[in-house]
Amino acid sequence: MTATEQLQTAPPRAARVATWLYFGLNGFAVGMWVVHIPSIEQKTGITHSTLGLLLLVLGGAAFIGMQVAGPLVDKLGQRRLVPAAGILLGIALFGPGLATNWWTLGLTLILVGFGNGSIDVGMNAQAVVVERGYPRPIMAAFHAMWSIGGAIAAVIGAATLKGGVPTEVTLGLSGLVCIAIALAASRFLLEATISEEDADEETPREKPPAKLVWALGGLAFGLMLAEGVANDWAALHFRDILGTSVSTAAFAYGAFAVAMTVGRFLTDRVAAVVGPAAIVRWGAAMAAVGLTLVIVVPWVPVALVGWAIFGLGLAGGVPQLFTAAGNLDPRSSGALMARVVGLGYVGLLAGPALIGGLAHWMPLNIAFILPVVLCVLTFFGGPVLKSRR
């Protein structure tokens, strides 16, 4: 493929809106699945332990999807891969509602996971390309749109469940919405603009150091592990450690999620001033302070503030790491991003499980020391982003 064939094919503003839609699509699809997990569990007659194993299958399929999609982004182009992944995820969303037992649910979750992992890498790679057309960072706002999509799914899912709408109908219609968005937004995507020198396969080039790629992946692992801990354990911390009601416990995760979403909308403008390394470092430091408050102060208002500070601190770090990975090498940005995103996703999955294991040996709040330590390590490892600026 020549450099002239790789020119951008849509205005940056239109591509920015289209990429917002893909992030929202992804968050919406995942959110619709999560909201309907209890009803699907009941319909299929599986136990909690079986569901846990199937969720691991979903996570494994997502990781494989990321590793497959990365090289395909570089070979086929983003205007082909991203819509295809969105359509695949929309089709996959039909499956869980139609499953009748553990093995049919497992098969559908393989497809859901693969589609989710594929679009995750593809849309982040597209976000990096769109960001190159702007004089300031815009990556974090894309990630905020993922959260907005999940919030919309939670509202719609709650309404349809309360109204008695069959799960297969809700998920089927949601899948059609995802397919429609993927098709409608596809024409506005960009392809990476690559210089003649980079496009020439015969031109020697310096590959990004493997240590740098692993360092970015390691930082993503630590930050997303911390995020996974909040997703699965914030409400349980309020209920089991602070002794609150279930309804009050929900505010713990709510404070975290709202603060993270708001933080991602604010991060880009701050990053334009202080740089990505500062966002990662001082965001991690803020997150460590917030979670430390949660650990040491057994008072609900302070703990609520702690979870909010934790979410605000984690808001901007991962988008900066994904941007750095996507800009390491224009000719293999998809493959490089797949490694970093994949390692981050492993952390997201591993965090809740590790905390659950530690909670068998110590109080839950003491187990939270693990993500605090990882946030501190991220603070010291953050300067690695300066090496490629």
C-alpha cells in the first residue's frame, strides 16, 4: 500500500464524531450484556460458579480478539476493521438472550468476547489517527463516551426489565442498533496517513524497543487492574466493611464511575498543558491517595470521597498509554496497541479475582493495598512516556 492510498478520507471533525459513536456503541453493548446477566443466569439455569467460568471464557475470547484485530488493522485498514468488528459485536449480542443452557451461552459469549476485543483495539487505533488531526489531545473524551454508552445501557436495561420485556427481545433490538451505528459511522472513519519513508517497505526503520512496549503494557495492566477492583468491589466494601445497606453501597461504585467519566472529559485539556507523563504519574498518585482514604477511614462520607478521588485519578492514565502505543510505529500501530490494550485487559480481569483471593486471608479493605502499590509504581514508571515525545 502506498502513502497516497493511505491518505485520510474524511474530515477530522466527522471522524471524531464517528469514533465517539463507536466507543459509545461498545460501552452500550457491554452494558446491555452486564445488565441482563441475572436474567440470563436464571433463564439458562446455571450456577454462580458456572457463570464465573463462562465470564473467564468471555474474557479469554476478548483477549484473542484483540491480538487478532491488531495486525488486521495494519493490513486491512481501520475503515474495514472497525465497522466489521462493530457489526460482529451487534450480531453477537443476539446470542446471550437466545441461550438456553450453559454450553449455548458459552458459545455465544465466545462471539461476544471476540467482537468486543476486536472493536476495542480497532476503535482505539482509530482514535489515535483522529487525534493526529488535532493540535491537542482528545483521546480521553473517547473513553468517556464508552462510559456514557454503558450508562445509557443501564437506564434502558433497567426500564425494559422493569417493564417485563423479554431479554432476547431487548438484546436483539440492541444488537440491531449496534449494527446500524457501525454501518452509518463507517463512511466517516480515517485511514492512517503515513509518510513516504514509512510507507516504503524497503526503507530501513527503527522498531520501537520491546522494553518500551512492555513498559506501556505494564502500566496499563496496573491501572486497569485498579479500575477492575473498583468495578467489582467498591459496593461490597461499603456493605461488608462499613456495614451500609445495599442501596447505600451502590453509591460507592457510583461515585467512582461518575468521577472517572467527568475526569475523562476534563483530561484532554489538562494533558495539552502538562503532557501525558504528568497525567499518568499524578493521576496515579491521586488514585493512591483516594484508595488509601478508603482503606484507613471507616466513615462513609470520607470513603465516598475516597472512591471519587480514586476514579478521578484513574480517569486519564489509560488513554495516554493507548495513545503512546498507537504512535510508536505508524506501520504497525494496530499490533502494538493490541499488546498494550491486551495487557491492560488482563489486568482488568485479574484485579477482582486477586482481591477476592486476598480477601480470604485478610479484611477486604486491607486487600486494597495491592492496587495502591500498583498506583505508586505507576507514578514512578510514568516518565517512560517522555521517551517517545
